[in-house]
Amino acid sequence: MALATQTHSIQLQTSGVHGPMRCIFTVFQIEASNTFLQVDSYGSAEWILQGKKSLSLLINRESALQPRDVLAAFNLATKEMH
């Protein structure tokens, strides 16, 4: 499982949005000081391999603090966030 350690914004050309899919998440620890968030997505109804995990994203504490720019894009970031 790959650990996402850095996030940053880039401009992409998009051709649309795919249909809805199912996502699940879990929070787990490896030793007392290493907490991780794992988000798994599963194929949409149109996907050939329905029900098969299509993407896993693993985030630790340091990388979880980085998405302030993501939240700002949705006007969710506040000055109180650290």
C-alpha cells in the first residue's frame, strides 16, 4: 500500500465526471504513534469488475494536514485550521 506523503494542486483537462462509486475508509494504528487513514474505492455500476477495489489511498497524520488547499477550493478552509 502506497503512502500519500505530499499533496499539491495542478490544472488538468477533464472530460467529465464518472458515475458514482462506493468508498469505504478505516483508521488504524501501527504502534501507538503511527495512525493512518485508508480510503478504498470500488468500481461503479458501469465498471467491468464491479465490486473489485479500484483505488486505495493511505494517509498519515502529516499528509492529512496538507489538504488545506483542497478545502479552500470548496470554501471549507478557515483561518482557525492548523
